Amino acid sequence: MAIAQTRFDQIRDLVNQWEQLVGYTVTVPDWMVWEMAGGGTSAGYVTNIYGVGQYMHDHTEPGPYHLDWADVSFQPWAWYGMSAAEYNSKLEAFDTAFLGLTGQSVPQDIVDKALREHQGTMTGGQFSTWLQAQDSIKNTYGWLKYGLDFQQFQTQKLQMTSAFGHDLTDTEAVAQLQYMHQAQGPNMSANVVPTFTQTEKKSANVGAAQSVIR
């Protein structure tokens, strides 16, 4: 398939920028530039430096076009068309957002998923919003279902401890959040101090014992 020289030159320029990101440890051959320009099965795939990074990532897998890169695993920023500084800054913002919501450091697979879904452009604020829309995240960190971040959840747990007279596990505390929202309605403020009648305490304790919700 013939490729216009202007299109080939455009992709070669992107590739040159990408090679700089990896410290020129990789030299991309012309046949790959030709493919990225639309001359092969990757037609229309590459339109920006992110696309170059994803194409190169795909071509490090075992197969007929396998490339043996030096220190590939230590250059994750290259997959997303970023410099190391840009990637580390984004990773720090993502970790801050994840820590604030869950109390945990962000797993790499979640970082990769978010970056791929948004071609590496997602900001820390957008990442926070994105996390709260992910069912798998909300199921793992159940308090997110009720509009609480990690610190707000800890505050609620302390209030529950005072109400029940003993510490609650995260699973038990999330079960109480579910119970309170069912009893008081979905518009209950995240900062409302939970108050329980004796009947509610008994019912809630039963709910905690039976619930496996996180």
C-alpha cells in the first residue's frame, strides 16, 4: 500500500520524539514507521505520540515482530508518549487521589487502565472522578458507594464505635452505612452523626453479622 511521503514524514517525526523519550535506546526501523503511517495492519492506528508508544508496546510481545529492548520494564512512560517527569508527576497525582479515596496506594494495573482509556491525558482530578465510577473499585472499597472518601469513612467508623460500644471492621462499618442509607434515605449527608435507637442497634448488629458487603 502506497503511503504519501507527507504522512510518512509526519509519523517519522513522532517516532523521533518517542525515541528521545527512551533515551535513544531503541531505533525504530522504517518498516515500523510505514506500518504506523497506515501501510500495514495498523492502518489508521497512529495519530499522535501516544499511538507510537502503544504500537511499540504491542511490538514488544512475543511474535514475529518481537523487539528485545534494553530496560523496557523500567520505561513505562514511553508506552503513553510521556517523558519520565510527566509520567512520575501523573503517577503521584493518581496515587494521591487513590489514597484519599481508599487509604491505599494505587495499583499499577489501575494506573494502566486509566491511562489507556484516556490516551494518557487523564489528570489527578479526572482520575478521582473516574475511580468513583468504577464498579470494581466501589465493590472493593464499599464506602465509596455512599459518597465517602477514606477519611470520612474513618470518621463514621469512630462514630459507630461510640454508638455500639465496640470497634467495627471495615466490612461491618460498610454494612452499617448500607443500613443507615436504607433507613434514612439516599440523601443522608456523609457528615451526619449516626444515631440509633435500641431497635436500630439490634437490627444493625444483625445486618453486620450477616453482611459480606465491602
